[in-house]
Amino acid sequence: METISTVTKFDKIKNKEKGFIVITTQSHEFNIIHRVSCSYIMKKHFIKKMDSKVKKGDYLWFDSIDQVKQEFSDLRDCKQCNPLDRKLRFS
């Protein structure tokens, strides 16, 4: 697991297009997992979250889905990239 704390690190990870990003938040009861290549993972959202006066969560990078599952027991699957391959409600 690696915390993405700078725009440089964000760009480096996005350019690799490998692994998974979990966005943690204090404003929801759940964390959301995305593939690194997911179109929902946008630099402008990352910057907004990091620049907020009261930081309410993190962007965490994982090399494998197994690493994510070891760290988090309850995750929401991204509706766009569906990294956990769960049957989505609108499918």
C-alpha cells in the first residue's frame, strides 16, 4: 500500500495503469475501490481532496486486489470499472 500524497505521485501511478486505488473518506460509511485506469479517477478530484482545508480521506494505491482485500473488509465497487467483479445493481 502506498499513500498518494502529491500530484507527481498521482501522475506516476496513473501513468503506470497498474494496480488499484482505494479512496477513503470520512463523509461516507464506505471506501470505494477503482482500477488505476478508471475514468472516475481524475486529477482535478484528487487535487480538490488534497487542497481542502479539512482533509477528509486519502487516495491509497495497491499493487494487487489481494493486498486491498487484506487491508479492507468492506469496500464499495466502482460502478464504472467494477474491479471486484461484483454484479452491479444496474446491470
